[in-house]
Amino acid sequence: MKNLEPNWKDDASLLPAIIQDTETKQVLMLGYMNKAAFRQTLETKRVTFYSRSRQTIWTKGETSGNYLSFVDYRVDCDQDTILIQAKNIGPTCHKGNYSCFGDEEFSLQGLENELQQRIDNPSNNSYTSYLAAKGNKEIAKKIAEEANEVAISAVSNDGRIAEEAADLIYHLLVLLKFNKLSFKDVEKVLQERNKKS
């Protein structure tokens, strides 16, 4: 579906812009945009706001270097609020936090990023690095073992289904990252299958 255009009453009107991490989907901050700030965001691919206190356009990160790299946008049904999806280059909050709403919460995307780091930069102390060094055969073997343990836990009703499922998902994510895939690729397949069901 094509993005709606924000409903600017005039060039000076301001609309709230919610900034969301494109990977984790966490809200990073809230700012305000006028038409010029919105256009500059689209053109430069760096999230730009209108400062109500300074009465001027400013690009997030222009002094700190902690830019917000624009990915996409959506407009709400009334066309008076903008949802910007972005990648944060450094902490978003001026107090040094990941977000203006606090620290980064756990997410599968965040875990995937950590796993990729351990695959790309092997460490002797990292189990992920160990698995990656062994390759697909060893990772696949561990997935089969963990899937079996989930099934046994369910049948025996030992109360460990969540723990065993976490082990299975971890190993599955390692396999995906090792093969240059991500959970988003799996989500796309599920989304296509959902359309057909």
C-alpha cells in the first residue's frame, strides 16, 4: 500500500513525528516536523525536525553525530501524525540512552545483531563463534537435538517447554545468520503463506 501524504495545513504547520527503530520496533523519540523538515528527511535520509524552542529546522545528530538514518514512513489514518522508521547511529537520547524512553529492550532482532557480531568477530569464549566455526552440519545437529528436547518436554509435561524452546530458537537464529538470512526472511515466507490460507 502506498504511503499517505501528511496533511499539512500550510508550510508552517507542525505534525508530531514518532521515531521507531526499524529493527527492534521500539519507539526512540518524539519530535515535530513541518513540511520542510519532512522533505529534508526524505531527501537526505537523515531524520530532521523543526525545533519549537529555537524556531528552526535541525537534523538529529548534527552536533552529537548520533544521526537517525531514515528508512521509511507511515502516516496515521487522519494524516496528522507521522511514524518514521529509522536506524539509530549511536544513542538517540541526549542523555546517552538508546531511546528517549529508556534502554533497549530485548528483541529477536537485537539478539540476531549480537549473533552476527559473534559470527563475524569470533571469540574463544563464545559458543556462537564455536558453532559458526563448525558450520551448518554442527548447527543443524544441535537444532535436531533441541527440537527433540522441546517435544520430550511437551510430552513429559516437565514444565520446561519455554526453556527448551528458547534453546531451539537460539540455534535456529544461529543457523539463519550463518547462512546470511534473518528472522525477517522467515516472517516474509509466513506472511506469504498467511495470504494463501
